[in-house]
Amino acid sequence: MGDRQAFLFILCGSLLIAAGIGCWWFGADLPLHRLLRLTDRAERVIALSALGGLLVMGPLALAALGLLLWQRRSADALWLLLTIGTGRLAVEGIKLVVTRPRPPVIDWLETVKSWSFPSSHSAGTMMTCVALALLFGRNGWAITAAVLAALIIGWSRVALAVHWPSDVLAGWGFGLVWLGGSLGFYTALGARPDPLRPVDNA
């Protein structure tokens, strides 16, 4: 099960990254930006978007880490820490290498300071929420809900006009690819072959 999930994550993530690069390369970003962005102040969308930021995702991951340690699931805790920690650093590193400007400042409904590609909100939410769904979920619905949360957060970044659509597509894709690669490595070690299997803490 773990190998299959890892492959699916990497495959879907790669397709999303390719879609993002294609959207950027072929000039689809500007018309999509004009179509999807909001044109007035949207406090609820700003609040929604904040849920995908490091100030929320970080403490959520740390709380999950503490719970895993309390449950004596040290291998799971280490996997979660390394997956999200290295993934976050990788996203910021890619931003510094690509140095893509954000959409026009005049369109922004929120103040941002970092580079645009890929969206760290989209990647971070995808990695964190899906990782938690793998570790604590009892069935596939948990992963579905986690992916849906990441999709909503990504949409909010485009709606607030602080990211190009391709940034978000690539962010989602990166999150899945990184998670899939980490899950595949973890599974290969034999630490926990089936992430969706209920854990017996007895």
C-alpha cells in the first residue's frame, strides 16, 4: 500500500508541476490571473489563506509530532519532522533560485515579500495535511480531505492575486512529489509499510 501511494503521489505531483510550468511557459498565467483574482477586499479569503501559512501549519505539525512521541511512535515522528522540515526548506530554496516576481502589486489583496514560484502555502499545506492524514487517518477519506484543504488554500492565493496560477499548481505538485518520495523511502526501510493501517498502541 505504501509503495503504491508513494508512486501515485509522485505521478500526480509531477503532472501538476508540468502543468504549472506549461501554464507559465505558454503564457496562460495572465489571463487566468485576471479571471480568478478577486477585485475587492476579501477578509474571509485572507483569513482562509492564513490557515495555510507557516504560523498555522508549523504549530499543527509540532502538535502532531508531540502526539506521535506521546504514542511512542518515534519512527513516525522522525519521518514527519524530516519530511515537512526538509520540504519547507526546499521550497524556499527553489524560490531563491527561480526568483520569479509575483503578480502586479496593484492587484494584491494581501502584503507579501518573498518570491513567487512555487507557492509555499500550497506546497506546505499539501505536505502537512496529507502527511497527517497518512499518520492519523483511518481510511482514504482522510487523504481526500487533506488534498481538498490544500486545493482550497492554493485557490485563495490566486484569488488574493499574490500568486500566479502556475505557482500554485507547482506548489501542489511539489508537495505531493516530496511527500511521495519521502513516503517511498520510509516504506523501503520497513518502518511502517501501510500508512493507513490503524496503529495498535497496546
